[in-house]
Amino acid sequence: MSEIGSGNNSSYPGGIDTNATPEVNSPASGKTRARKEVVEDLAAAVIAIENELGTDPAGSLSDVKTFLQLQHQTDGTHKTTHGPHVYIDEANYANFSAAVAAAPNKTLVVARSINLDANTVIAASVSLMPVNPGVINANGFTLTINGPVVGNPMYPWLSGFAAGEVTFGVGSVENVLQEWAGGKGDNATNSTTAINVTIATGKNIKKLDGTYLTTGGHIMNVQAGQQFKGSGRVKTTLKKSSGTSIMLLLTGANYQKVEDITFDCNSLANEALKVQGSYQVISNISIKNQAGGGNLPLHLSGVNTVHLSNILISDSSGGIQISGTDNVNISCQNVILDGFSASNWLLTMTYVTHATFTSVAFDDAPANYGFVLFDIYNYSVHFISCYFEVGDVLNGASPIKIVGAGNNNISFKDCLWTNAVANAGYAFFHSLTGENIVLDTIWFRNTAVMLYAIHLTNTT
């Protein structure tokens, strides 16, 4: 610290100068004699300020104040109107509502744990950037995010929300990660609530690598076209931890898709996946370890135009069940039904109209049960290039059986039927009724009893 006029020059910018001893008029009033030290110290102070500010500190503006207040309020806080691509920190505001109100055309950063203070709507012009460990806690309120979520957050940043309390606007996100709502693929965390929260957004749901535990009961009925996707059925598993609920039900909305995931029923009962509605697509999935419960692991009920492809069902009580009324236009290809331990059919169907099964492998039917059971009113059902291997005595059921009324226009073409050991009263193909049944280019290998049929008409 230097006294102006002491002859010690200026202490700025290292310290602030003082003027404790002001100059006086001397010897007559209104006149003074400027001392050398005063002039030099003031000059030194001016030069120090110039060096600190640099040249042209106001830029193209009229003064430095105007320049500074382009980006700052008069209280020193950042403005929200100083240009594009600007980040504002919610921590600089009294509450989250105030931060949201200040954020139009900006990126709102959440880098700490904060509580909602009201039902909150984030405008489409606001980009929301959660930064770990930033978390938005529900605190009893709802959150609507109409703008994009940026920064690719891959951790739990939505806490305490129930299904339907978080929504995303059109175009705000491409996928919703279950991790956002607290789900973890660590084979330990119960991700049931997180899955329900993400499904209720109506957005496409994405699962990362890992095993996600759930008690099931998940229903996709919010948004037509919603997708439930893993990162590949080898990488992503949805595993039932307890209970007998259906793991995932598609109903009430059409054009939905489930793909790239494994359903592990963990030796518990009921369906892994039940599909209702129209134009649904199930592809690249595996189902394993289902323990019965009255329905088969993959259950289609009252569907219209459903496509199944690249599916493996193994170590379960059965395979695919088609039930209810008016099941129309079913396409099934590249499916393996293998390794069943409980007593049930690999494929059962009722009220099916127009279904094609292409390149489906039926392997190791359970004891006392067979591969395909045609119950009642199945019309125009065709098996093309399919493989049927029993590997056991025909004991209690024929591998392929037509039993009910109204089965018409059923065909098997370019199929292999193999390894069925004969037993009295049973055959590989057993039809008690039916009309327009066609067996075209069927290969029998290591099979003793091939056909048993009664009450067939127009059959070749």
C-alpha cells in the first residue's frame, strides 16, 4: 500500500493506493504548488491501471461497464440473454423454478442434488445437461422436459419419481435409459420402478450392458411405436427376481418393438413376454428358465400382423402360445425352441388365421408332450423348412397333433422329422380332424411311426 505523494510510486495492482494526507492550497487560498512526488505517484497509478486493463478493454463498445454488463447483471450474476450456446448453473439461482425461468435458449446445467419446488415444465428452447453427481429429486412434484437432454448422461439423475411423473416432449430425446431413473444392470439392484418410469414416458427404452433385476408386471400401453431395446441378447438380460407376474406385456398400443435382449425367468412362473395388439415386432431375443404357471414363455393373444424373428427359447416349460380369438397374420422365422424340462407343448395355437413358420427348429419336446398342437379353428397355417427332432420315445403325445374343430389349409413343406422312437398308438404326425392338410417334401429320419390320421378331407 502506497500513499499518493509520498514519493514511493503506486502499489497498484498489488495493492490499493491511499491519499491519507491530502494536498493543501499554499500559500494563498485557491493556489497551490504541485510537488513532484504527487504528479509522479499519480502517473504511476494511471500506468498501472492501463497495464492491468490492457489496450482497448471496452472492445467495440462505448466503455468497460457496457462491455461487462453484456454478460452480467448489476449484482454480478450472469445474465441469460448474452448470446447462443451459453451454460447457466442452476446453483446460481434461489430454486430450480427460478433457474428454469432464466434458461430459455440456454443450456441448464444440474451438477448437484436439487429438489423440485413445483410441478416443473422445461421449455423446448432449454437444453438440460445433468452432470454427475447432479440429481433432480421429485420431492412430490412432476417434471416435463420438452427440450433436449444433452451431455449423454449415463447415470441415475432422476430420483423419487413414480411412473407418469416424468415426461419428455416430442423430439427431446431419442431413447430413455433405465439408468436415468435408477436402474442398474448389476444383477443386484431392483430396477422395477426405474423400468416402469421409463416405459411411462412413451419414449423408446434403451438398456445398457448388464443384468437388470425386476419383479415384472411391466406394461407397454402408453405410446404406439414404443421400443424396448437392449444392447444385444448376449449383453443385456432382464431377470425376474421374484413373483409370478408377466415380465413384459405389450397391449393397448400398436407398432411396438422388443429386441436385442434376454428374458431370464429365473425358474419362476408365468410369461416372459405377452404380446397383444397389431403390427408388433419381436426380434433378436432369448427367453430362458421359465417354470410354467399356466402359460408358455412367449404368448400371443388376439394379435394382428405380428412378426417374430431370431428368437431362442430354452430350458423352459414350453415355447410359443397363440390363444384368444382372431389371431391374424403371424410371421415367425429363424426361431429355436430347445431344451425343455417341463411338460408342455413347444407351440400351441387356437383361432389363428394366416400364419407362416419358416426355419423354425423344434428340438427336444418335453416328455408326454409334443411340438405343435393345433387346437381349434386354425386356418391357413404353413411350416416351411422347419426341423423337428424328438430324440425320445413317443410316449403320451404325438409331436405334431391336430385335435380340434375348424383346422383347415395346413401345410408342411421341405421339413425334416427325425429321431422319434416308436410306441403303440402314437405317430410323428397325428391328425384326428382337419381339411386341406398338405405334407410336401417331408424327410423322415430315424423315425419308426410316421403318420396316423383319421377324418381328413382333401389331404395330400
